[in-house]
Amino acid sequence: MKLTNFIDGNWQEVGEVDYTAVVNPANGQHLAEVRMSTKNDVDQAVAAAVKAQKKWALVPAPKRADYLYEIGRLMKEKKEHLAQVLTKEMGKVIEEGRGEVQEGIDMAFYMAGEGRRLFGETTPSELADKFAMSVRAPIGVVGLITPWNFPVAIATWKSFPAIVAGNTFIWKPATETPMMAYEMAKIFQEAGLPAGVANVVFGSGSEVGTAMIEHPDVKVISFTGSTETGRKVAELGGRHLKKVSLEMGGKNAVIVMDDADLSLAVEGILWSAFGTAGQRCTACSRVIVHKDVKKELENLLLTQMEQLTIGDGLDESVKIGPVINKNALEKIHSYTKIGQDEGAKLLVGGEILEEGKLAGGNYYAPTLFTDVTPKMRIAQEEIFGPVVSLIEVGSLEEAIEVNNGVKFGLSSSIFSRDVNKIFRAQRDLDTGIVYVNAGTTGAEIHLPFGGTKGTGNGHRDSGVAALDVYTEWKSIYVDFSGKLQRAQIDTE
């Protein structure tokens, strides 16, 4: 099976271009081959999007929303198939795959509702016989660059608000997970979305991503990925005066206070740290625990970690799947040595798993370090794997200081029964998301998603806030006085 680009409502023919293999990270099975597109492919897609956008912007927003309702219905109808494909190419367990597809379905229906809102504002004018208001206007053609760890959810966070706002888009999915983009393009086509509104161009970031950013007719770039790559996107986009929305890394912490429900805290830590094999930007990689309960929490974690099953995510009994590829496996493993060299104590894990049923896949043992200090590299740098560090503190104030002492600011969590501590924490934790008595992951689509500091550049995915990325504010003044009124000059 060869995956080709979806441009102007049609699938490109298989041509004399390079293709690269799509591999199941659970077992090394060859799934498909995907086109490695060129700048010429991007130019074709942009031309189609430019042409379509002029007509698309004139379609009433409630009518644009009808397409999203149909897309959501089709995703719901095909939910199990989509989840199976997702698990095969990305590796997350099937339960999480179904949850991710559901997130896309929810986003379709939520953003479709915005077709009858897209609220602006009316406001009194300072002058007589004058009307003032602001409205949202589409920007034009947008470029979407999405990661492999949430190949459906993040794509819907970006594409659905772009659609309902009257834009057209070119979507470059991650090379590791093109099959989900292929499936979504088929759904766009089946839903009857007009040709050119949605375009999918496969390929590398250096070739396709760069061409999108540099193209003068692409007005917005929305990127989710590593901070290193995001910085390059921002620099290149800035030179071309693009609006650039970035959602990047995290070094998220769960704070466990001495009055916490430790059993609940352990559940939250395990889900946040080891779900998706730790390959989430919201994954918990630090547990900041009060010294009075550290040992008890440590023992509870070790006991529960022994129960975690590892393997192919299509097996319903498996709780942790593989990491995405060999490079990721090697990077994660390198941090085990870094942690040990820094003086952290390895309690469990810290090894590549390649025996028996795990042979041929990319599996890393769930790993727990203790005696970690806040400035150690394993407590500062994003590992993006199933590795957790326990950091001991003596107070809430110290816990907040440790949480805030990293360059990222995506998600944080506190477990406590004390309402005063909880309200201080949610005020003082400098992350875009704060959870109380829950883990660091599990975003809902009607709230803004994003973070502070090195996690982003001020924009948000999801929720109504996402519309700010894909619209411009237009202020409109209607003067029906029959004479020239010069604003503040004529208010006297």
C-alpha cells in the first residue's frame, strides 16, 4: 500500500518519487509506504487551497459547520477501525486509541457548534448616531504540522476550527503516522468537503514543513512537536511575518502532599507517567512528594508498577505499548545512564525489553528513580518515555518552587485534601493546565490546551481560544449621522 497526497479533492498518482516505510512499533511489521513529497507538491496544494478559500469563506458559517457534523458522524461510525489503525502505526494501547478517536469526534461536534456562534462584540460608540462592533474574519490558507503521538486528536484540534472559521488548510502529518492522515482525508472526501478545503501532503519537516512555512500564500502555521523544532519554526515563520502557533514540550510534575489520598495519587501517577508509554507532552515525569509520605508512596508505586503489562497495544490486556521507534528507544535509555551518573537511585526498570513476545518491537521498561534533586538533568529535560523521578520536598511552597523551576510550563497536578493548599497551588503553579487530585493528562476539548515558557508562544489549541489562531479581528464602525465625526476630536 502506497500513501499519496490528497490535493484539491483528489489523490495524487503514484509517481517516480521517494517513499519511506511505515512500521508497526510493536513488532516491526511493514504497514505501508508513504510519499516523501517535494516543494512542488506543496505548491500544488497551496494553489488548490488558495482557490478554494475564496469560495469557502463565502459559505455561511452554519453551513460550513454542517460538514463538521458529517465528519464527526463518519468518525463515530468508523471509530473502531480508526482506533485499530492508530494503534498499529503509533503503538498506544487500543483503549487509548479509542479514546483519542473519541476526542476527535468530540472536537468535530464542538467546533460545528461554533458555526452558529463565532461571536464578536458590539459596543456603544462614543459618538452619537454611530454603531461599533468587532467580528471574526478568516485568515486564508493555514499550514498544520502535527506530531506522531496523537495523530488524530491534535490534527482535529487544528483543522476543525480552521474549517469552521472559513479557512482552507494544508496538513503535514508526522512521517511515522501517515495512515491516520490518509484515513481522515478519506473521511473529508466522503463527507463532501469541497475540493481544496482540506489538503494532505506527506513528507519530511525539512522539505514539506519548510516549504509550507516559506510559501507566501500560507498565512498561519500551527505546529505541535519538540521545543527544538518549534523554535526553528518560529524563527523561519517570523522572517516571513507568519502568525505561528506553537505547542511544544513539557516536564510535568505531580505534587503529592502529606495529606493526600496516596492510593488515588498512585493511580494518577501511573496513568500520567506510563500511558502512551510516556510519550505525551502532558506526561508526568516528576513526582514532587512530601518527605513524610515519600517512602510509603515509593512502595505503593513499586507494587503497582509490577502489575503493568507490556506488549502489543492491540492486546486488550496490555497496559503499556511500545515507543515509536529505535531512535526514541535509544534516547530514553540514555537518560537512565544520565540519571545514575548524576547520583539518582534507580528503583526499577531502566532497560530495553526485547525478549519473547517483545522481540522486534520498541519496548522500554517502566522506570522509577528516587533521590532525585531538582537540578538533575533527568528532572529538567524532557525524556518523552516511561521514566519518572521522585523528588522529596518539605512543604507546599518548596513543591511549587520545584515545579516551576523548569523551562517548560504545560501541565501540573496536586494531590491534597486541604482546600487552602489546593487554591494556593492552582494560583501559583505556572503551567497552562493545573489538575487537582488527578494526574497531569486528560484534556477536555472545550477548554484551551497549551502552556507557558518553553511549552508555547501564547496561543492555545482546543476550546474557543483555538479560533484566535485561525481568525483575525475586524473592527467595524457604521456612522449614520450624515456628517463626518472625527472620533475623540468631536467628543467634546
